[in-house]
Amino acid sequence: MVPSRPSSKLYQIKSKKYDEYGARVTSSFDKSVSHVLIDPEWDGSRTLKYLHISAGDIRPEIDKGTIHFVRDSWPSACIENKQLIPESPDYTVQLYSPAPSPETTPEPEVSQKLVQTVISPEKPPKLKKRDISTSSNTSLSPEPDTPKQTAIDDLNPVEASGANTSIENKAEKKAQDGSGNDELDSVIQEAELQEHAARFLSDDEIEHALQTQRKKYSAPYSRPKRTSDGRVLKGNWDTFLCMKAGEDNIAKPDGPNALVINILSLMLHHYEAEGDQWRTLAYRKAIATLKKQTVPVRTAAQAVKLPGIGSRLADKIEEINKTGDLKRLKYTQGEGKFEVLELLKRIYGVGNKTANKWYSEGIRTLDDVRERKDLTANQQTSLDHYEDFAERIPRDNVTKHFERVRDAVHEIDPEIEATAMGSYRRLQPDCGDIDIILTKRNASRHDLTVTLAKLLDVLFEQGFAKYTFGGIEANSMRWLGASAHPDDGNKWRRMDILLVPWEERGAAFIYYTGNDIFNRSMRLLAQKKGYRLNEKGLFLAPHDRKSAGAVGPLVCGEDEEKIFETLGVPNRPPHKRIIG
DNA sequence: GGGCGGTACTG
DNA sequence: CAGTAC
DNA sequence: GCCC
């Protein structure tokens, strides 16, 4: 393959597939090579240069038809069409400028190595495969997968729906004798899949989280389909540890559906980079499902039965299984784009839209960004202190920042209660930013905003507060800014100060303690129980779904404990609210 | 065909 | 209003 | 993208 990048995920995936069809991929260019698969971006001369060959060296071999220079889409096209596609402008790469070709060079009928491969079980094997390299030991004939294919239905792949439907009463029963965390944990697992930040975890880490959740608890509130496993996940987590210890390996899970999972992960990657929130979610769920299968999911018909996999993904799965490739992927690949977007989005005020726009305009580095004239004030400031903001804040330093704020606000009003939230309250050893809630019994919103304004005057006066990203407007209930503390090396840190009415502090504490995944879980659980939860309180869900207020009467807002209780789950100390 | 969280701030 | 952050 |  040219260029040859054996370390790349795609390379590994493809070689594996080609191998299944009896070919052998080699990284050396020698006489054993029959086909050179060339990246679409590359032309003939670049390829020659890359292979360190001058035209004359190889010309005879080409003319003899023993070496073919083709696009790397050629193998999958052949597999798809169930025949060797003869040389054509579509797939053949011209090495020399004016093609002197003695026209149609038909595929030599050297057809050795007839590896039997069954594409569709009904039809007799039609595609005769010959290997791509001429090396002789490739006669491994993969066993026809027909038997497996029929077997899969009997085996009842995990979560295939059909079988177990009427479980409602079972679920009810479980809910009743429901011990402890069942419900919350079951929604946690669901929420994890939606968590955007989860992309920072390896697939294996996500999977591991799911496994431990599932092993420990049943899921009375999840859809019936989802309840019957138990045998599925097991043992994988050893490999997880190994994978994790390894150095530069992109998680490359083995398993019956590794190929499909890997390719779909690339699609996921792509949509994530594009900011397509909902497709991303769908791919995440589908991949999670596939990872739980203990048998290969080969056909679209099998795939659609699984939860989270609809007709479109099912077709893609079948295509991947047949061709080892996904046409769609070719259009979606951008080398390194994802990493650049991640870099850009760490600038405050740069989200998916802006990052993609900039990327399309050629921005690749922070220095590129610095040359732009159209940065907003927030973007500019965030960029100026990019390194500081990117750095994690040691817990003790968070304490310093917090105490400074607490002390200052107590100078103004000793009755204000100040609490550090976020990862600090979850007892993490370091934090991404500093979140502080200010609240006070019997204080109106206005009282609080007045206090905040005074507080900020003081903090800016001290030189502790450095910049306001937002929220200082008239009577805003929050301040989003930056602070710097001498005991923290005067590094600029992101700090949020939230004003919370006394009656809402319970809900606010839950919300601002997080983590994000935990919050999603809580919201989901609330919904399933007929409530709505936000940072202001726990409300009854409105009967008419889409009314303006969107929420019913307040059930509880001021007591964290009571909100948990109402939802029927035991309160968890903040440090147990770290999910994922 | 709508929901997938809901709200507040910036430009 | 779109985009972004929380 | 999927589910309802």
C-alpha cells in the first residue's frame, strides 16, 4: 500500500480484510508484489518516487502484467462486484505521463489461488479470489461463513430484540424490590453514550464502564431488550488493561466485530469533528451494541435487529463485512482534521462551527489563529492565555482561589455561603476550572447580584480577577471569568461564580457538582419517573408535552438529599458521581 | 416528523 | 438570529 | 444517525 502506514488504523483494518480474501499485504516492495494499492491523493510519479524506483526499472514488469498499480479502492470494488475488475482509468494509476498503453490489458488469467469465499449464503460461491501478492503461502481458505451465518439467529445475539419482549411486569417487579442504585446506574449507562466528553476516553474505557455497570445491576427502567445479558461481557476487561498499558496503540479491540467497529469508529470520529451531534450519538450507541455481541454480525438483516442499529447503519455494516471498506469513508476522511478542530475548540468562544470554518480557511495551528483579524475579545484573551487555560489546576491551588473569593465575599456579607463546586467538590486531585456557588438564606436575586458586583470590584481591584468572559451584565446571576493567584504562580485560571437562590441550592448543587454524565443520568431518570430536573429544581413533568413553561409545579429544589430521595435513589457523595 | 437538556450570554 | 458555554 |  502506498503510502505504507502500518501503524494506522485503516491500514490494519484493510490488511486484515485483504488477508481474509487470500491476499497478503507487505510493506516491502519486491518481486513478490503483484499489486500496488495507491492512495487517491497520490499520482504515478509521486508513487515512483516513494518506492525509490526509476521508471525503467519496473517498466518491463508492468508491461508483462505482473505488477499492477491500482487505486486502493480497487480491492473493495472487486469484492463488491464479485469479480476482478480489469484495468480501467477508474482504478489504474498511470505511472508515465502519456499513457502508451497497449490498450486493454486484460486481467491475466493467471488465476491461481482460487480462494473460496462466500458473499451471500444463498448463492453458490461465485467470486474467485486470487491473492494480490504472488507469494505462494496464501492459500488459506477461510471457511465459508454460511454455517455461522445461519447459526447467529439461533444463538440469539445479545439484545437481538424479537425474542424477549414482554418484560414490563418483570421490570416492574424489579423496580419494587429494587435495591439501591439500580435505576440510577441503568440510566447512567445510557447517558454515558451520549456524553460528548466521552470521546476523550478510549473505546475500551467506555466499554469497561458499561461492563461494570451491567454486571452489578439490573436495569429495570431500560427497555426490555436491554436486560438480557450477563453472559456477554466478561473477560474483555483484561484485554482492556493490556490495551491501556500499551503505548501508542489506538484501541484495537479484538472480537467478532472488530472490523466493523473500527470502521464505524472512523465515521463517528468524522461526524464528531463535524459537530453533528445526533449522528455522533447514534454511532456511539450502535458501536456500543456491536461491542457486546459475542458472534459476528454479518448481514444487514441481522444488524437491524439490534438496538441502536437502524436500516442505514445495518447496510453499512453489511457493506463493511463484504468489502472490508466503506465507500462513504473516502469522502469523509481528512488527515489530522480532528486534532486541529480539537485544538481550536479549546479557545473560548470557538465551537464546531467556527473551528470548521477556520479549518476550511486553512487554519491549522494556534499561530495561524493569532494572525486572524476577526477574533472576538473572548477568543483573543483565551488565545493569549491558551497554555494557562489548558493546564489542569492542582487541587490545593483551587483551594487558594476559592479562599480568596470566599474571604472577599465575607467582607461584604458574612452571611453568604460560598462553596467550591465541580471537580473540586468531587474531591478530584486536579480541576479544569474553578466553580464557586454563592447563596444566602432569605436573599433575593437582586441582593445576590448586588453582592456579586461588589465582590468583583474588590477582586479586580486586588488584581486577582483578570478578565470577564461573560455574565457581568446588569443583574446577571453568574460571572464567567479568569483569576490569577500568586500562590498558583499567577497563572490564569478559568473561574465561574454562580449566584443561587436559597430555594434552588439543592438542584444547583447537583447540577454544578456533576459530572456531566452523572447529570445526564439524573435528568434521564427524572424523566422516566415523570419529573423534570434542571439546575433550578425538580419539577413535575407537564402533562401537555410542549407547553410554554415546559415544566410543571416545583417538587423540590432546596435540598440535594431530598431530590435524590424523591427520585428513589440513594444520595451519592460527590466523589461517587464520577461516571465514565 | 420530532426528540435526543434547558438556559443565558455574545456579537 | 446563530453560535457558544454552562 | 436512531427511536417512538
